[in-house]
Amino acid sequence: MLGSFFLRVPGSANAQIRKYFVKHPEKKYAKAALALLSSGGYTHLNSGYSVICIDNPVVLMLDAQSMFKQSYRDRAEVRRAIAHSRRALMQQIVKRHRGKLILTFDRNMLYHGIDREIEKLNSPNDSGLGDKICVPFGDIYRRWLLPHSVTKALHIERVYDPSLDYFTIEPKPSYQELSTQIQIIGAFKKSVILIDDLLDSSLRLREIEPHFKSNSVRAKDIVVGVLTAKGERRAKRKGYNVHSAYTLPSISTWYSESHLYPFIGGDAHGSTYGETTWMASVNKMLPYMSDPSNCVGLSDYIAFSKSCIEASLHIFDVIERIYEQSTKRHLSLSHLGDVFITPRAPYYGSGVQICASATPSEMLTNDIQRLEQIAKIV
């Protein structure tokens, strides 16, 4: 049984907080159902209902598995390790955003939804292909083709400056300059459909727009997995036709799962961009950097950071064992490219040298120890 009701915000004549409630199922299903509701942020009431605030939910993109090369991504033990770490991570996100609805989007969910939109927007002609070219410019469809469509991804990275105050869009190492990539897209003489996983602040779109305009490449449509009202307004203001698999009125914040696992994901750091065998990454947690947004206090931020590192460590315990069994050597940082599509290691600070022969699990264990030392002085 489902339902919703409104609560007035004290001191405001019009503002309302929307609550959503779910009646608990019969006893034989109760344990699994309550666990599922808990992972979404629901609070269980003694009355036999669970309740959640549905205004401004938190969005979590489940993308960790897509960071691995296929030989590891498809292994059952790797999938189990990611699922285990994901459950622990979601518990911490629920604690960090108490009372907020946590919405998770698996990559396959987004792919199916975006594929449906593309089939409507770019129906095939006699050649079997649509008249438009699809250009993924975010973290999805980098290795996949969209249905009935010429697909040419932009291989770009969000690269933070050393102060971490702002970022620019740069080509991935070993790929052509962004303007050259767009010129190749323009050579197809087709109208462009831009593809991304989420459109909210539209910062990445803002960065690539001038390159399309300067190269006279037409980008009229945007298809995204998750669209917010703010993202839609900003895109339409710039003249885009916007389509989405899922639409939300607003969100409070969003996470990419892989960015919360050090040595697996993260944005790029500009200090050594393109100069090492792995990419220095920005992971917004201690002890790598300070970004306590959405946390109640420093102790809460430390607990969240530790949970993320422990989740990553659990995955690497499995990955390193598999790698050693198959190669008869340790998975050192210098060999991360054997496992990951884009090898990454957290940025530890200016002048800090990372030992290339160290393993990710050794580094993560040391990071947890450093975090525990910080916790003692809080």
C-alpha cells in the first residue's frame, strides 16, 4: 500500500514538505522489504509504515562495474565484491542524508531508457541508420553504439586545477584535441544528438558548447538518462530539444559511485595530467582532500570517507587475488591499466611521490590508518 501526504513548513504559508509512505508487507516478506526500504533512506515507523521525504532526493549513479576491463567486469566474484561494497556505501549515504530519498540508477537502466528515446528521435532510413549522429560526451556509451545510429563519443575528462576550485574539459590522454574530435564529428554532415547520464547544473555542457559552435557543428538535441527541471530550463534556454529516460523536479545532490572508490574512479587532477601511467584523480574525501559538504560535522565526514575507502579496499582484495592468480605477480600501481579502462590513483598532494610498485590495497590500508589518526584529534 502506497500513499503520500503533505506537511506544512513552520513559518511559511505556502511551503510544503512532501512525505511518501509505504505499508509494510506481510511477515514472510518483511525482512527483505525493510532492508530495501532502508537502503533508499526510508524511516520505519512502529505503526507498520515506512516514510520518506521525496523532495530533492539524492541520486546515486551505479557505475563502478563499468570502470573495469571486460575480463574483470564479467567475473562473478568481482560483481559480488562490488555488490557488497555498494551496500556498505549506500548505508553511509543514507546516514549522510538522513530523511532524504536515495534514488539509484544502474547503467543498464539508463541505457535501456536512452535507447528508447533514440529510437523515437532517430528512426532509421533505408540505409538502416538514422539521419542524426549520436555523440556521448559524459561517462556513458564510450564503448557502445546507440540503436540505428552513427555513434562517435567525445573522449574527454573533467580536469581540476591544482587548487581544486574549478575544472576545465580536456581530451583524454592519447586522444586528439577536443576541437579535432568535434571536426571529425562535423565531417559526417549530420545533426548532432548529445548524450549524457545526467543533466542538472549543465557545467560539462557549458564547457563543450563553444567548441561545437567554433567548428560550425550543429547540436540541436540532448538525450540524458536523468533530467532535472533546472537542467531542462538551462538547456532549453540555449535552444536545445531535451529528452530523457527519467525526469525529476529537483535533486539535492548526486554521486557517481566510482568516484567514491579511490583507485577506481574520480575526476582528473591537472598536476600531472597525461604524464604518468595512471591518472591522478580527485576523490572528494579525506585524507585526499577536504569537501565536507552535506556532512553534519567533521566526525561525520571522517566516517563517510573511511567507509568509501573500506569499500574500495574490499573490491581490491578480490581484484588483486584474481590478478595474482592469473599473472603470477602483484597488481602494482604501474599495472592498473591491465585491469581498468582508465587507471587512476588519488592525488596525494604537491611533491608527494607514489611508489609505482605499491599495490592499491597497501595504499588504501595506509590511507585508513591516516584517517584514524585524524579522527583521534577531532
